[in-house]
Amino acid sequence: MDYNSAISQRIALLRFLMIFGIVLLHAPPYVPIAEVGNHPFDLIKAFFQLAVFRTTVPVLTCISGYLLFRSMLDREPLKLAKKKFFTIVIPFLVFNLGLLAGVVALHYGLGLTLGEDKIPKSQADWLNAAFGLTDSPINYPLNFLRDLVALMIAAPVLGWFLRNSPWIGLAIVGLIYQFNLDSAFLLRNVMLPIFYVGGLAAVRNWNLRSFDRYALPCFAIFVGLCVYVIAFRVANTNIFRMVAPLLMWPAAALLLPTTFGRWLTQMSKYSFFVFLAHAPVLLVTSLLYKPFANHIPYPLYWVLTPALTTAVLVLVYKLAMRTLPDHFRFVIGATPTPDTTGPLTGEMRPAGGDNAGSLEDAEELATRSALGR
């Protein structure tokens, strides 16, 4: 397998793994690290929700930065803006405003309230719920897309530093992160340095397979750090999350040649839709579970819900592609635009096999991935 194909397949594998991790991460209820109990199930749940899959945003952000700057779209701001409008902004608006409209209709039309925090109370709350201007949108996982839009706006400036003064740019990005100078521009300021490091890997042409021989130690270190976070109830995991992509990328080399790894790669095409739609489905599952909470153990609900949510959304994807393919492609940002290049301009295909895309194609897939609370 050549270098580009190997990298593309690893990206595809990580996409679906990370998106499933996001679904598991958001399985209700959310328990802060300080309130985690010492029961074995509590610790296992916290291990995955508060440590392992807290790395989903950094991993996908780093990949997005790498692929964006490798494609050099940052040098063509108008083309970049047009492309991301179709592939990020439209899906954000459809799935966020759609959820907001549904919640409002249920509340005012049928008198059903899905949660006290679901109905905005002020003009600022309405703007945030609809567009995520300074706080999380109502479809809360989509705050990642909101921050990706902000990073795309900053991409031409970041690209100039990456190609002309990369280490000065890294220092500036570090200062912005350290003192939170990006303020409300980014809801997660940890994304900026990670996105920039991904860009460094692209512009400096780093060999992304050079650490594969250390895959097992990287995996062991990652697991050890996750155990440390839970054992010592570490609330601020920013440093851990910034280190995570450097550990998880080579560790993924252990999965790629396995049957499970190949299955993850093949499932990659469903990732973005699962991400866009999983929050409302999880909300429905929690509402359905409450009346039966005394009869169905919560651990069983927690284990089954992410798998069932993902399976249902994969089925919906398949049905939508069969019945309304053009409309569905449009709302999930897969509609080709006049300046779109590469074979992944219609249905998003997984990397690998006869329909494998190039790394430039994968930029479209990874940039529209998402994540964590």
C-alpha cells in the first residue's frame, strides 16, 4: 500500500471510531469528574466519557488542519469560503435549526417540553440556540462545526504563518490559547493550537508513519494517561487532549490491518450524518428510558444506547440515499459544487477499496467531523 492510501485509510478509520466515541460521550446523563463515584461501573463510564473519548475533538481537529493546509485551500479564500458554506454551514443550519424548530413546535404546539434548557429565554439565548454565536447551539455537538467555521475564517492568516514563519506562528497561537485571547471567537480554544499543529505536519511534510513502530508504547501511554485522569479526578484535561492526537495517530496503526479496523474504515462514510443527528436521537432514547428506569438497569441502557443510536442512523442514511439521494446529499453537505474536486463529490465513500479517495478528498470528510460536550 502506498503512503497516501495508508494515510487516507487511517483517517477513515479514526473518523468512524471518533464519531462513535462522540455518541458514547453524549449518552446521558453527563456526570462531572468531581461527582464520579467509586463503583466499578462509574469508573468504567468515566474512563470512556471523561478520558478516552474526550480526545475526539483534538484528533479530528488535528486531522482537519493537516488536510486543509495540505490541500492549500487556505491560499484561495473565496474558494475555501464557498466550499465550506456547502459542506459545513448548510449541514449546521439544517440540523440545528431543524432541531430548534422541532423543540419549539412541541413546546408551543403540544405543550411538551424536552428539557428546561431547551427553550431560549432571551434574545441572546435564541441567537445562540440557532447559530451558536457565543455559546453552544441547541444541537450541542454542532458547536464543533461552529468552531470549524471560525478556524476556516482564520485559515488564510494561519496558512501565511505556516509557510513563512511557522515557529513564530506557533508561539502566537500558543499565547492566544494560554491567555484565551480568542475569547468568543472559538468556543473551545484548545482547537486552535491543535489545528495549527496539523497544519505544521502538512506544510513541513512530516512523515506521518514515522512513529508507527512505537504504536504499542503510544497506546500504552494513552491508556495510562486516561487512567490517571480518572484516578486523580483531573478536571482540566487540556494538556492531555493536546497530546492525545500524537499518541492516537500511531496507535491506530495497530487497528488498521485487523478485521475490526477494516470494518471501521468501511463505515467511515456514515460518520458525518451520525454526528449531525445523534443528539436528538439520544434525547429520544433518554425520554423513552425514564419510564422504565426501575426495570432496566442503567448500565444496560448506557452500553446499548450508543450502538443502537449509531445503527439506527446508519439505516436512515441508507434509506435516505435510496429514496432522496440528491436532497439528502445536499443537507449533509455532500452535494458537488462547481469547484469541488475529487471523486468524493457525491455519496461519501470510505477510503480504501475500489472507491478509495485521495488525501485531498479526505479533507472534505475529516473537516466535517465533530465532537464532545
